[in-house]
Amino acid sequence: GAGVSQSPSNKVTEKGKDVELRCDPISGHTALYWYRQSLGQGLEFLIYFQGNSAPDKSGLPSDRFSAERTGGSVSTLTIQRTQQEDSAVYLCASSLVVSASANEQFFGPGTRLTVL
Amino acid sequence: KQEVTQIPAALSVPEGENLVLNCSFTDSAIYNLQWFRQDPGKGLTSLLLIQSSQREQTSGRLNASLDKSSGRSTLYIAASQPGDSATYLCAASTDSWGKLQFGAGTQVVVTP
């Protein structure tokens, strides 16, 4: 079956521009996560969705970052007024939360964002 | 705050040798521990998930153990192959939402 998909795969933008990154989770997965992978920081959690609500936004690095999820499916991560330090690979994951201990996350291929 | 450490950062072995990858975590109150594989320029592939109540999980040539009391997990890969070359990451689930705290990874090279 289809896995998690993300688009675009690569995005190059100029400093100060806004960008939108899209994630399509595995069909039926109720939980969706965004992570960021950068050379200096490794892999870090950004935000978590259960259905359309985001009970944990603790990892968003600044108010320039926002995310939404509609119809319990597709999610969009928006970065406003991009800065060079936003350059990273943004990874999306989804899971079918059977229980907290059995919550296996499946990752998409990521979007590589480069801010010039 | 949970901290996850993977040592060594890099490892090179000849084909056929068994691989032993280490992961340690500072807070034993985890829900599960996942092992992932990442190939260059790609996303993460889930290898094994060990629930907090389990001691080990096996899948083919892969076996992962979990010792919560000592804050350690070990991934064993038997009879390594060049196709096993990749970066291996462990991640601890730190809350009921499933938030993962990742280690920095171990880069593995298996030479023919």
C-alpha cells in the first residue's frame, strides 16, 4: 500500500519568503507528526496532530512556524519569512495509534528546504 | 529531559560480521523504543519497535533488546551485507502522544 508522501521533495527559496510543505499520511492513520533534521541539531520533533487537532506544538521553533491538518488527513507546515537557519530536511510521519506503547511511526521521504 | 545517545557515531565492518549498535537513554519512563534505518538523501525506514513491557524484538537478521532499568537498547544485525550500509537511528517515545526523542545515529559501512 501507499506510504507517507511529502511534497515538494526539494524547495529552494529566498530569505524572507513564505513556504508551504505538504504531507499525505498513510490512509487511516489518525496521528501525524512533523520533525526536522538539520546538520547541527539532528532530528527534532516539531508538532503532533491527533485527527485535526494539535495537542502538542511544543517543538515549533518560533511563531513563524505553523501547521494545520484538514479532514484528518493531509497536513501543511507553513514557514513564514524564512531564514537561513530554517534550511533543513522536514520529515513527516504517521501512525495508527493502537496504544501508546505500540505506536509505530512511519516516515515519508522528507522535503529538503534550502533558504538562500 | 530525555537524552538519547548512540555510540559509536560510525562503524565499518567486513561483510559477514555481526553488527552491534548501541543506544542509551537517560529517562527509563519510555513508552517504546524504535530503531530506524536511513539511507543517504532518504527518509527513515522503521526496522523494529520494542514496547516498554518487552525485552526484545526480532525480524529476520535483526534483533533488538531493551533494558529499561539500565537505559539501554542494542540492535544486532547478523551476517552483515553491503546492503546494510546506512545510518541507524534509535528513538525513544517520551510521552503518550508518541513524541520521539532521537539519537544522533550510527553510520555503518559494510565492506565487501
